[in-house]
Amino acid sequence: MNNDYPKQPINRASMPFRLFVSFLDRLQADKVTPTQRREIIVELVGIWRKKCGNDIFPCFRLLLPDRDITRVFQLKEKRLASELIKILRIDPKSEDGKAMLKWKDGASVGVGNFARRCRENIFKRQGKKEYSNLDLDQINDYLDQLALSSDKKGDAQQKIIEKLLQQMNAHEMYWLIKIIIKSMKIHLSEKTVLSCWHPSAYKLFNITSDLKRVCWQLCDVSVTVSTTEVSPFLCFKPQMAAYGFKDYTDLLERIGVRTFYIEEKIDGERIQLHMKNGEFRFYSRRGHNRTNAYGHSYNSNGSFTPFLKGFVNDNIKSIILDGELVSWNETEGCIEGFGLAKGAMVNLQDLGEIFGVKGVRSFTFSEIHDRDNDDDDEEDEFQPSNYNRPRDEVVDRWKRAVETAMFKANRHGFFLVYDLLYLNGVSLLAYPLRERRRALNAVINPIPRYLEILEQVEGSTIQDIDKRFLEIMEKGGEGLVVKNPEATYGLNVRDNSWIKVKPEYIDTISDSLDLLIIGGYYGNGNRAGKLSSFLCGLRVSNKEEEDEFLDEQSVPKYFSFCKVGTGFTGQEYELIRTLFDGKIFPYDPKNPNLPPCLEMGSQTPDIWIHPKDSIVIEVKGSQVNYTTSYRANMTLRFPRYSLFRHDKNWRNAMTINQVHSIQEDSISNRQKREEELQKAKQKKKTAVVHTKKAKLSVITTKTDPTHFTGPLQSSILQNRSFYILSSQRSPTYMTQEDIGKLVQTNGGKVIKDYQNLQDQLQSDPKSVFIVADLHSVAVTGFISKQPQLSIIRPLYITESLNHKELLPLEPRHLLVSSGQELYYARCHVDRYGDAYYNTTTSISDFQSLLGRLVPSKLELSNNPDEFHNSLKAFQETFQQIFHSDPTPRSLIFANVVMYFDFEETTLAYISQGGMINFDDEDEDYPWMPSKLVCKLDAKTELSKCQNYAQYGGAVITNNMLDPNLTTIICSSKDPYRARALRGEIIEHFGSKQIYFVNTSWITTSWKEQTRLPEEHFPVPNTIDFTSF
């Protein structure tokens, strides 16, 4: 494959490994700033150019081992620990052996740092302090041998590690181990490293993902390359689809065209197929070369290319296709799920049986046909019976062998093509998708079930998208992609010209799940040695199962269900660890020693906890999938933590039957949506008077599925209808079903679907109440559908029932309101927000009243730190005593540490009607056209929001790298500034969650008088020039 790369530069010498280690030590030192790290890399590059030469690849592949796709060791921590234990003759059951094998456990020094624990044990037994005489070329030679030995049986890798261990001291081995496991953790990005070598290096790497190509192609600083074109056998990063839209209306606004393309989103491996003069290359999305497995040519030993002959006409000499490789199951006649695409390729064991080979290993065609006979016993294990046959006969037999192996496996590779990027010497990236698609249909000759063009339909309405989405979901598909037919192809771009639609984006499970934590997993990096994710379980609910599975203390049986690791704040992690302190036990797969009330599947935790000692958390997810990895035989897809359920425990956590019911309701909701579409079509056909078409979006609600027949507690809500969109979050939690039952038991009616709501609004709109307590997807969709209607909070219902009459509406009762509704609501309260009808007599009334007051006097210290601590203590006490709703404005942003970015560096331009991105590190912008340059001043907007934040209790910091930082506020008109900051933030904070929000988060939270979720206010991707 070397002919795919530019000519390799020749070095004069190599760098001593001990000198390279000294640079790594400096990079890892404490309190090293990003600027200082860059200066260290500049020094390293300068020494290399002066002493070694222009081939920096031997250095960079060690400095950035995780970016070197040419070398795979297949040595993770546990296996590498086993090899070192054998070499050092350490008892695996000893303290040192356990420390290496279970490097995430314990509270000793080095927990979570595998390389450090290895260094300590090596130094104990070696004691060598002097450094080796090895240079980087020699180190790379050893590592190449280690990678090549990864698929060999025996102790081949162990012998190589032992040779290195004999020559190197413990500290050198420390860094070598980090290189082998590809986890340097020196807070150094490839952008910093590559930009120190060549101005265009990072741009080229961002497209190709190939470190070797970048180093060789840009060995000379004076060389320039194009980063906007493609050519055969040069890997690149493909265009990706955007996601995260609010609803279908928002999706159409982002796409920005009247007519669009709709394609099914395929659940496979993203592959780019390159062909030139009959030679093939296959590259994955991350730049991995799959050609050895799939085949170099029609006559190769690959598992895929022998079946592609004739897929293009003879006049096509070179082509690049973009698509998805999936697994086709011949028996079932369907596409199989993700993960089987690569497995659908050649099964070497089956081929070995066909060829009569014992002890099969990875082999190539040249080993079958061109090998010389020798006396090596290990090599003699491979003696194909067709060794001396003509090449064509061997190829035919190989093809038949592949076909037989695939038949045995009942599956084979199936390439679904959806874009054409290069044709006969011409790059097509600058052509619109409509033209590329037309060319694709003209040049491709589909080969059924091996290579076909992905079906594409045109759409122009929301109904078109929803109809196609339902069709795909019914067939078990993953989702769809909506594409702009006028858009060009962008390398390594994720923009709104492609937008993917998946169930978790628009149709998540309407109910949250209350799950009991039954286990946990230790984390890496900043969370090393600490619990970072949790195994949740479901309660066995059937009567006969409870009788059978209860233990001696009558604790119900819990089956493992899903793993949750997202959504937790740092404080919530600490709270869980505090609650679990002294109550958790290590889980040993060989000797689980679990209590009878717990059962795990193949997905096992690092620790377990007894249900009586555990807590219940609320979890959201997209859908329930069936699996054998968990004991419940199902799991939650994309689970994310929502909140603690202090009102629940192990006795009343969610059951298996309840989850089954939710899954059935989810399927029922999809069927209802399809029925609504059919009704809308029929209504449109028969309607005489055509009204203005309203914007439709996804509205998924869940109301009480049964008609209420129980006794009435009152008739306060008689002749009133309620359409419930969400649960109640404050002051107490209530599910949608609980709210519905409360309405029905007091004489009200619950509207069950959107069609009935429309009928009710037409007949008696004043009797209808829309109810919600948060801005969920369903609420957002409803607002876009019915913007003229107000939405009340469930609090209004409970307060009316407490007063035994329907109360006049107050502003705090309204989640969303029309102007007229808000005006009348304000007429019912005084200037302080107190209702005229309400007499304050009870303790709860006084608490609510005081909760809306701002203290007029505080004993404040002149010392800033004491002042801040006093204010923080007051705020915490205030919140604990008075659970007011809405939150006092002086507490909205309590405990939030904000950084306001006042930089004025945004430059953007429009070219040919579209937005063009640029590299924010280029200071002079020599390529900037003079058509339109907008320099945005965001100081006024940010200053105003900073005043709101300070009054709302936020801590304002002028240091963007403040260790307590939680949120960065950027101008809503300045997206590129936020994009420029993210790299530095990620490099400094690692995996810590830092929110990037626009100023609307502060102003809207202030207006709503509560702190809204930061995720709803991201910095936009492009600038709206119509506002200037």
C-alpha cells in the first residue's frame, strides 16, 4: 500500500528516546499553560528539522499514537498487564499483581493511571536509573514488530516487550506503555502539534485522518496543498449529517429549500470506495483502510470486490463513491443491524476448512500462491491443497470459497451508495447534490444485494417527511436523512445541508423511568477510581415471580436493565458516592457472591449494591430494545439521567411489566400518528373552505388510556377539558397519568388525542385547558401548531382544588400565554404578585409569600471571600426552607460560575450565496474576498446579560480557565467565536462539562423566572445577516 503515499523524505539521523522522553515530561508537568505547550512543540520541531531531517512521522506517531491508523497493537491495559506480570514474574494474586490487573480499583496512589502502576512495579524489580541508547527509529521498529505480532499465537508479543524491558528503565517504559495503549493524556491536541510543523498540516489531517500522509506530503514548509478536492486512493473525512432540531418545522427552516431529498438512514459502516484502472481502495469514516479485507481488485482474494465486476461501464476509469456497507442476510432477505457489517466479510475459519488448513491465521493471496517451501514447522501448518495450480484457477477457487463461507454464515457485504464524488479525473465536490445524483444514476450498474444505489424520494412538506419516517420505522429502520439537493459536498463538514432524523430526536419515550441503581462502573481520566456510571435494575413484578424470587428479608427480585452515565452533575456524583460509602461491594465475575435478590446478565458491573441500601433515579431514553446483555432481556437505548426520586425506594421502583407497557404505548403512539396523517389527507380532500396551512411538528403525548369510572371527589372541574402535554415538576412531582386522574376524579375530562382536541376547540374553546410544566419536544411542537393558545401549569389545577373553586389565572400559572391572557392574569394580582383573592393564613401561604421576596437587609462583610460565602450560605438555606415557584430572581443563577466572552474577533463572509467557514487561527485572512465582511460588536448584548447574571446570584469570572467554571456566555450573533474557544476548553478541562450558551439563555431564564436547561440555548452554527 506504500504506493498510495507521497514519496518518503529521508532523514539524516534520529532523535534519542531519552531526549524525546524529556519533552514528554515537560508537557506533562503541572501548571503548564497551552501557550507553553505550544512553545515546547515548536522547540521539539526545531531540533528535529535541524538534527534529523524533514520526515517528522517517526516522532509524531509516538507523540500522537491514537492518531496513527497504520499501527494497531491489540494490547489494552489488562492484556498488557498480564504480559508484564509474566515477564517480571509477579504473582497475579499478590498486591502488586492485583494493582496492575485491577488498576481502576483501590484508593492508593496511581489509581486509574495504568502506566504509573506499571512503572512502580518495574522499578521495584529492575531498579535501573540510567536511560537506554535507543532512538526513535529503533523504538518504532520494535513497535512495528509488536503490531505485526498481534494476530500471532504464542508469546511473540511478550518476547518483544521483554527485549524492550531489558534495555529501558522504568520511566522510559512508563511512556512506552502510554504509547502502546494509545493514551498519552498530556493535554495536547493534534491541532497544536501539526500547526507547529506546517501551516496547512492540520487542515489536511482534518480531511484525510492520515498522519503519515500529512507528514510526508507537507515535509517542506513551502509546499501548499488543496484541502477542497478529492482524488483516488487519498482518504478523506466525509460530510456528516447534522441533528438536534426542535421539530419538523425547525428542520425545514434549517434545510432552507422548498423541495428536498429524503433517504433512509442506514445502520452500517460508512465507507468510501475508490477505484482507478481496476484497482480498489476502501476507507472507513475515520480513515481506516479496509482494502485488505474487501479486496484490491476484481481478481483479488477479497471478500467483496470479486462480486463487483461490471458495476460501472468500461469507459469509467476512476471513481469515488460514498455510502454505507451493511450486512445482508440471505436467509431472512433483509439488512442486519450495525456491528455485523465487518463480520459479514470473510470468515477465515470457514475458508480454512475449505482449503484443508489447520491452525488458520490471517493470510493473503500471495501467501497461497507465491510462498516458498521451507522447513519452519509453524509455517508448514499452512499448506493449501491448490498451491501449484495456475493463478486463475486459484482465484476462482478462492471466490467459490468465499461464496461458500458466506453461505454458511448466511450473510455477505452489501454496499448502498448515495453519493458520487469523483469521476474520470474530475472532482465533483463543487457540483450540487442534484447533479451528483444524476451522474450517479447514469454510471452505476447495480449488482443486486452487493452494490445498489440507495433509494431516494423527493419531498416538500412535513407530511412527506413524517410519512417516510413511519414507513422506515415500521420496517425496523434506524431513521432517515433529509438533504438539500442544491448543496455542494463539504469535506469533514456537519451542516444543515444534511439533517438526520432518528426516533430519539423526535419520538422519545413520553414517560420517564424510575430505576433502582444496583451496580456501578469506575471511570477513567478525571473520574479514575470513582464511580462514573451506574447499572440500573427493574423490579420483578408478577405475583408468582415475587413469591419465587423473594429472599429471606422479603426484598423483591431485581434484574439488570441498563447502564446510565450521562446527565449527572459533579455534585450529584459526589452525593451518590457519599450515599454509597461503605455499602458497595466489588463484583467478581468468577465468584459473584450476589444476594438472591440481584441477577446480572453478561453486562456486569465493577461493584454492586444491595437494593435496600440504594436509591431510585429518573431516567429518560429513546426506546426500549430487546437484548441478552442484561438479565431483563431488554435495555433502554440512549439512557440519560434526569433527577433523583427522593420519594421512591426499592419497594416501589419501576417493574418489568411497567416497562413492557411503556414500550407498547410507544408503538401505539406511532400508529396513532400514522392514523392522524391519513385523517388529515382525507380531510384535505373533502374540505370546501381552505384555511391557511399551519406548521406541523411532532406532538407525542401520553394521557390516561382508560375511561374513568371511579367515584368523584368533587365537581370543581366539571364541564372543563384538559389536554396534558407533560408531567408536573414543581412544587411536587406528578406524572401525566397522575394529573389526568386528578382531573377526572374532580369532574374534568381528559382529551386523549390531538384530533379530539381540535374538535373540542372548534365547539367550545373556552372550556379547554392545555397543561404543561416544562418546554419539552411535545410542548414546543404544540406551540408551533397552535401559537394562539395559552398553556397553564398543573399548579393551577392543584391550587384550584385546594381552594375548592376554579381560581382566576395568575401570571405564575401560565407556562406560555397569549398577550390577552397575560393581561387578564396580571389584573388578578397586585404590584408584588400577590393574588387579590388569596387570604394568607396558613404557614405554607406565608412560606410562598416570603419566597417571592428579596431580603432587604444582609449583614455583609467587607472581605470579598466572606461576602461570597455568606451569600452562598444564605442562598442554600433559602432554597432549603422555601421551595418557592417561581424562583426568586436573585437566586436564578446561584452556584453558576460564568465567563462572558467580550472578544471582537468574528469575521465571516458570503460567497456565491453561501456561508464559508474559515480557520480562526489565520490572523491576516489573505484569501478574504471583499464582497462582504461583517465585524460584529457584541459588547452591549453581553454587558446587559452580565448585569442580569450578577443580580441573579451568578459568580462572574474573568478567567476562562477558572477551575470552577461551569458556563461560557457567547454572543448569540457570534457563533464562530464559540467554535474557536471550544478547542482550548476541551484541551484544558478534558471531559468536564462546560456549557457554551448564547445570551438568550440568560434573558429567557430571567423572563421565565427560572433557570432553563442550557442545552436548549446553544450557540448557532451560522450568522443571520438579515438582522444587520
